[in-house]
Amino acid sequence: MNNRLFRYLAIFSFYFLPFIFCLSAKGQINNPSPQPSLTREKETISPLGNGKRTGELSSPRPKIGLALSGGGARGFAHIGVLKVLEEVGIPIDRIAGTSMGSVMGGLYALGYSPEELARLAVTMNWQDAFSDNPPRKTLFFEQKKEASKYLLEIGFKGYKLQIPSGLSAGQKLSNLLALLTIPAAGITNFDDLKIPYRAVATDIVTGAQVLLDGSQLSLAEAMRASIAVPLVFTPVELGDKLLVDGGLVKNVPVDVVKNMGADKVIAVNVSTPLRKKEDLQSFFAIIDQAISLQIAQSTEQQLALADIVITPDLKDYSASDFTKARLLIEKGEEAARKEIQQLRDLADSLKKYRPDQSLPAQSTGIKTGPKSEIKIEEVRIEGDIKIKELQLMKTLEIQKGETLSLTELQDKIRRIFGFGFFESVKVNVEEGKSGGEILELKINEREPNLLRFGFRYDDKYKGVGIADLTFNRFGGTSSKLSTEVQFGSIFNFQSSYFRYGLFNSGFFINPRIFYKDDFQFIFENQRRLGQFTDRAKGFEFAVGNIFKNLGEITSRYQWKREDFTVDVGGPDFPEFRENVAMISLSSQADTLDQFPFPNSGSTFHLTYDFANKLLGGNPNFHRLTFNYSKFFSPFPKNHFSVGVQLGTSFGTDLPTYEDYLFGGPDSFMGYEREELRGDQIAILRLGYRYKLLDLPLGLGRGAYVTLVFNTGNIWDSLDDLENNLRLRYGGSLGFALNTIIGPIYLDFGIGDEGRRQVYFSAGFPF
């Protein structure tokens, strides 16, 4: 996948490695269908001279080879070229590919038709395939609460940090390729594919070219190695070698095809071209050009060896344009048609040979027929894992002798990966001895200890960082000890112990100590007069039950020392220095498909708090809070949401530091953050989001336009609510980005009484 975007990322990472790690921690594969129809069956070659007609040659037909270059998403153009080659009637006898060319070439050599490749390219969710984050719906509820909190995650054992060798381990991509190539199970020589095939990779240890022929890596592993862009995907280990993108040594493998025995070679070049002089205006552009020059020189040398060169016009497309697969395929077809006369001349030159020689030679190793399901003959679990194999098998629900569709198998793999305990869960399928398949799961557990970092900026807190140190399996397999610090304009600290699976059930215990130094704004008549300083320290003990990935029910006792004082403002504002003790009961559920821009699912949170002097504190109050959000997407790119917030103190007086806060993106658009406060609250929120475009691969997922309308109010007491049922109104129009550093929001709010607000934030909420 040699391309400018990924080379730029590699250069940037090399010179600014600490920074790239801070951006790297933030990541389900689509159904692997279509499976190859394997319709390009070869006819058996008749004995020489048998049935020979006048003018036919008995000498062997020249072998036609195809060399497919790397180029990231630009490699989809190969599919359009393959379509024209089949249309003209040119038989392909040998294929070699680099990076994306190795993927397209390998699947074609296996038996996928151009139409099946096109369907795969267009329907695949490539953003997800290149991400190693497990599907959110498969995560346990506790994991969902942490999944989008940190940008960087580094595992360590003892005092040794496990620095990742790439932004992605390629877990999903590896499994995708494994499922797509199931018909090649048992093939140990790529000459036994429908068309003999080679993949080109680079040994990053020595810089040498490595040709993958099936003797050491499976077809899926060979393609994964060839596409492993340095610092984007982790290398593939092969003995003493570490294999990465083959484009570093040979982006258009023409001589490889010739050495395979091809007499005529068609080369398809989708490489990213060199920059022009006017584009060389920055340090990174010049460094990128220096690396590109070496690759370009190798490419020119290889193209000079080809008999026919097809170069699609892709100047308007980058290597990361995976969402433009259909257009790239069309560009490949257009380029091939521009060379149609050369292609027809080549096809005509082959007609003088016997009809049976116009087809590629018969290969005997590949199975015939599509492979949409597998029969489990045996399951093998390999890797350094501490969780019992029986527990894994129980979770997978795979029985020997059963037949699974590829979709069912994929769902089961997602489920095991969704545990969150594993660095990777890679799939390999081998040919069994009794007509079935051997399913091999290569599982690597995550390092037990984690160091995590995050960052957020918004118009209230400005910049705030977060650091977390977690020791997993601390005192037991199903436990962890975490210490988290937030720093910047505020300082928050907490250390907690979480132990779940008590008595082989979903029950957990969660003791915690905490300290916070935060602040809240003071407003009067739309004017910000100052702010409170809110300092608190204390402890809590929680007991609850987790319902797998759905939600939890929790009860907790909390005691804290509260210091709520005026930092900036007049002397008339209340201050508190007192102890607070309360019991809380809460129920939560979360079925969102993704965060922070969900397409479907809902969240639910109901909490009852009871504070009383008998519990060891000063204030007495009751409080019930209800939050609910629902997301749905009836049309592509169009996403809707409905949210409700209700809260009441049942007529008791909440201390000022426990008030409900009204205003801002997390509460009521059109009002300033925390503009109003009170003991009773009711808000209805309607949202709409439209997806403008997909961001380039590696930078994020999408750009959106957002629209929000909300109505509701906040009241000081139940009497105030009964006497004043007035509703406030507000809304916003905004622009949002879903990036690798988290969501970025820019919203313009309008509220009643002439309110105008601008909100900005970057990063995940803490």
C-alpha cells in the first residue's frame, strides 16, 4: 500500500514518535462475502497435435503475466483493468502484486471474478476493517464506560513498556483476509492456485525483498504482510524477518512475474506520482519526495520491462480514498480501454495457438466451488493465554462437527475479541483430514498493566489532560486496580478497586477514594459574575450487578468533605464547608452501536440519592434523576436522536453544590454552560446529524452537520414549578468531525431572550 499519505505518516512518526503515539490509541469487519465463484475453470490441455487445425501452432503458447502495483485505495483501479482483460479475452497465467496489488491479485488468483471484487470493494467498511477496536456492542458495560476516554494506551509488564510497532495490529484486516481465502486452506504453494501467484514484501530488518510463494505463509498472511505499511500496521513475523509493505523495495513487480515464467507482462501502475515543484514548500514535503524518488526510480525500471503498461488517471484520488471504490474501479476500466488496441492485438496473437492453449494451464491444488460455510472438524487455540480454553470455547459456542456460515463464525470471533482481554484474536483455517476444516485461533492476551493518556479542550475548562495507571488481574483474574489523575485547569484524583464475577455471577464490588478541585460558574441575568471553587475529598463503596454488555444496577455509600467557596464574585453568594453522606441506587443501560456519533441504540440512567445526618453527614435531601437518549438512522447519512432529562428533589433543599445545572452542549443548547441552577429540571432535546463525507483513512471517520432543538426549564423548588410552568427554548447549528484524537465540535447556539452562544470542544469527555 505504497502511497503518499502513509509515507507522510511514517515520516512524521519517525521524527515525532512521542506525538504520534499520543494520537494512535484511538479504534467489526463487514460480512466477508462475496466468496469467489471460481467460475474461471481451466480446460484440460489436450495432447499436442490432437485436433489441430490448419494455421494453428503446436508450440507452447506464450505465458501472459500481470504485475499489480501498490497504491492504497488507488489499487481498486486494478479491478476495472481485470474486467477489461477478461472482456478482451486475454488469459492470465501468472500474477504478482505489491501491497494493495497483492490483495487484488491474490483474490483474483484464488478465483474471485472482477464483479465479486468490485462488490467487495464497494460494500466493505474499510474504516472499520483497518481499525482494531472491537465492536462496541460486544464490550462489557464497564469497558464501554472506558472505551472512548483515552487516546493512548501502552501495556507494560514489570517495568518494561510494550511500545506498539504500528498504529494497528491489523487484527480485523487479517481475519477478513483469512475468511475471504478459506478456499485456499491447505495450499502451501501459490502455484496451485487458479493462477500462480506471488506477493512482494520487505524485510524491515535488512531491507531485502521477500517473495511470498505459500511455502511459509498462508495466502491471507502473505497479503497481510505485503500490505503492512510501516508504523500504520504492525509487521508480520517470519522467522528472523519482520515483513512490511513490499512497495518499499518494488512497487510494480514486473521482473517477479517474468521470473515466474511469463513471456508477456501487463503492468498496472497506480503508484502515487512525485510532487511538483510548487508543492515542495515544506520540510515534510521534501522528506516525502526524497523517499518517493527512490520508489519512483524502481518503478520506472520495472515499467520499462513490461510489454504493456496501464496507468489509470488518478490525480484526483489519494491512497486513503477507500470510500470512492466505485469511481476508482471506473478509472481503472477507462485506462484499460485507452490501451484497448494493444490488448486486442495481444489477444489476437494468441488465437493462432490451439484453442485449448488459449487458457491458462490447469492447476490441481485449489478446491472448486464457493466456500460460504465451514464444517468444524477441530478447534485449536494457540498463544500465551491465561484464560482457560474451556471458558473460551464456552463463550465461542463452537462445537466440533457443526457447520457454520462465515457470518456466524465472524460474529463469534467478534464476541471473543469483545472481551477486551486480548491484543489480537487471529483466525486461520486449515484443511482437515475428514473433509472438514480445522479452525485455528491465535490469541494473544493484552499486557496485564496499562498506562493510558487522554486530552480534552473546551470553552469552559480549556485544556485538561488525563492519565491512568491500571493493574489488571490485581488480586484475581477478574479484578483491577486503577488510579486516575485529571490535570490542567482542574485537578481530580481517584483510585479504585474493581472486582467482578463474584460467586460466579455478574456481581461486583467497587471501593473508591477521590479528591476533586473543580469550579462552577456564577450567573445573574445572563451575566457571568464569577465562579465557585468546588473541592471535595472522600470515599465510596459500591456493590452491583453487571448484565454483560447491556448495563448494570448499583448501590453505593459515599462520604465526602465538601468545600464549596466563592473564588470570584460578590460576598452574597453561599459557601459550604461540611460533610456529606449519602446512599445511591442507580440503574444504567447502553446499547449504542458506536460513540461519540451513534447511528442506533439508546442510553438509560436512573439514579436515586438519599443524604441524611444519620448516615454521617450534614445535609438532608432526596433526589431522583432520569436521563434517556435514543438514536436511529432511517436513511443513509441521516441520523436522528431524542433525549429526555428529568430531575427532582421532592421538595427538599439541595445544597448549591448539588444543584442541577442548566445550559451548554451537555444540557441545553442556546444558553451558556451552567447558566441556571435549581432543584427541579426538565429538558426535551431533538437532534439531527447529516454525514457530509468520510475523512481520509487514518485521520478519522467522518464530517457532519448537526442541528439541535431543545425545550425545558429549571426551577428552584416544587412551588416554583407549580407557579411557573414557562418553558425555555433554544437550539444550535453545528459542524462536527470524528477524528483519531476524538470528536471536534463547533456549534452556534440561539436561545430565547436574545441569547447567542458559540461552543467549541475537542476530545472525548472525561
